[in-house]
Amino acid sequence: MAAQAEIPAEPRTVDPARLKKFLADETARLGFSAHGIADPADLSTGARLFEFLSLRRHGSMEWLADRADERADPRTLWPEARSVVMLAMNYGPDDDPLELLARKDRAAISVYARNRDYHDLIKGRLKEFAGRLVARFGGDVKVFVDTAPVMEKPLAALSGLGWQGKHTNLVSRDLGSWLFLGAIFSTLDLPADAAESDHCGSCRACLDICPTDAFPAPYQLDARRCISYLTIEAKEQVPREFRPLMGNRIYGCDDCLAACPWNKFAETTNEAKLRARHDLVAPPLAELLGLDDPAFRSFFSGSPIKRIGRDRFIRNVLIAAGNSAEAQLVEPVRAHLADPSPLVRGMAVWALSRLLPSAEFRALATSVRAEPDTDVEEEWRIALEETGKSP
């Protein structure tokens, strides 16, 4: 007897009212602030992405280009995906991050990095959310939190969570700008929500406040000029033109987010693991300069800051020290002239050229300038030339 051909199972019907209640209940239970559903077939940001890449505005972040096709079309990443559930979690601060920029002896750390690594927190919650979605409605799922080729912000806008403002970040009329995003790709054909429209109007607050002019035009970002890129992604020395503009920002930058008028609706996060650690709100530069590698790893255990490593971190702190005009930082900076890392030694030279009087810097150059690394030697040479102290 001939075997009968297997008949594919009919897609499981999802009752819209039941789905709506489930999403609302689970969003509240797991600490998310908002949810929405997008149809991956409707994503249309590929042209903007490829223009960004063709102009090399991604800098050294080659991972953005390596899987650009998957970013441009979620169905290329997972062809079976029929819908994307987007979730937002508020991480709003309880203070104004811009106020810290005036405290030159203190370090400014981006609000999102003042406690636990959000990737770990949100991915765990997403997996629980996704598991309950499958148990209730069926289908297969995949979860993503900022570590896969997924265009979270365009998908969030498509799902109605907000719109991408002129600073390219997501803005919500109800929640402001302090939002982490997570995505659940599903094989279920869930009803999509209406996309949010743009409500920036004529406002330029986010563009005008940027210290390094990282926005060539509204809705466009040149990451190579962005302080978040320079302090986190850039592995080499920060270009000299940007160092004075960085002020005391040592990890990330919140200026464009904090300037957004829609933050009048933002609230302080209710998530304890996203509330700032007291010792990361405004840590003294002098203390951070004293961190060796074991101390750095211990101090930033569980923090996203740990991933850039001690040398890049100290590089950033030395730039802040050089911008501080604080004489008490001279000795902690001088100690780094003997650091094992050329990245650190070179930035110590730059910082001292800004902290020391002319005669003292000349004397220091004469006594210690025996640098085998050509990049560090170049820092000495340029520092002396720029300040008119060439021997």
C-alpha cells in the first residue's frame, strides 16, 4: 500500500483579543515598558543602511557591514519569521546626565552602563517571554538583544513603539528616549501594529548639542565622530581633534538623548538592576586612574564597561584628565608614562601636555622621552609642537 503524502499542519489561529491580553500581561510581569508587533516584510531601511556603510560612517565596526543583507531584511536572517514582537524596557535615570559634565574632576559614564550589562538582563526576560508565547500560541521563536544583525530601532518604529528621531535613536511619546530594545522573531503570523509617525517637527535639540558634530544631517549619524564610538568601539588612539571635545565623558555619551524634549514624559526606571550604582554615578578620575587590570576587572564585574578592557578604559580616563585642568591629577597621570600599554602611555603624554605648565612639560620631555614605540613617540612630538614647546 502506497504511503500517503504528509499534509502540512494548518497554521495555528491566534485570537487577537487573547494575544493582546497576553502581551499586556507579560510585558507588565517581566518589567518591560511597552510592546508592539512588526511585519518583517515591511522593513524598508535597507537603502539608508547601505548608504551609511558606503560612506564608511561605521568606522571600524566591520561587523555592521559583514551581515548587512540580514540587517536590511529580517527574512534573510530567518526566512521562517512571519512577525517580530518588539519590547522596550525603560532605563531612565533619576538625574540629568548633562549636569555631571561640569564636574571636571569626575567621570561621566553613560546612563545605560552604570549598573549591570543590559544584554544579560533583557535576554533572560525575553527568553521567558518567548517561552510563554510558544506555550500559549505555538510556533517557533528566536530572541535577539543587540548582538545579532537585527535593526532593532527601525523594527521598533515599525511596531509602533516610537519613531527614530533626528539623532537616529528611538523616541516614544509616552516614555521618552531612555529605552532598551529586544526582539522576538516568531513563525506565527501575528497581527502587526501600526507604525509610529515622526514627531520631531522643527526641533534640533539633539543635533545642536552634539559636542563633535556627529550628525551630518538630521536622521544621519557619522559614528566616527560620535563619542560613544570613540570611547567604546575605537581600539586605536582617539583622533586629536576630538579629545578636547570629549570633556569628562569616559564611556559613551548621553547628550543627544538627554536633550530630547520628549523626555519630559520619561520616568526613572523601576528595574533595580538598571538603577545606577552609587560608585558609577560620578567616580573621581583620580581613583579610576589607579586601576590596574585585576582591579579594573573586579570593579566592573558584570558591567558592559568591562568589555572594552582596561587599556582602552584608562585611555578614556586620561583624556578626561587632560581636559580637567585639575593639577592634582598630574601625578596619577604621570605614573602612566611607564604603563605597559603604548595606548595608555601615548594618552598620558597628551594629558600631561595639557595639565603641566610649559617649562615643566619641556623638562619632563627631556628627562623621560626615550620611547621605543613609534606611536607614543609621535604623541610626544606633536604635543611639543602644538604647544610651542619643541626643544
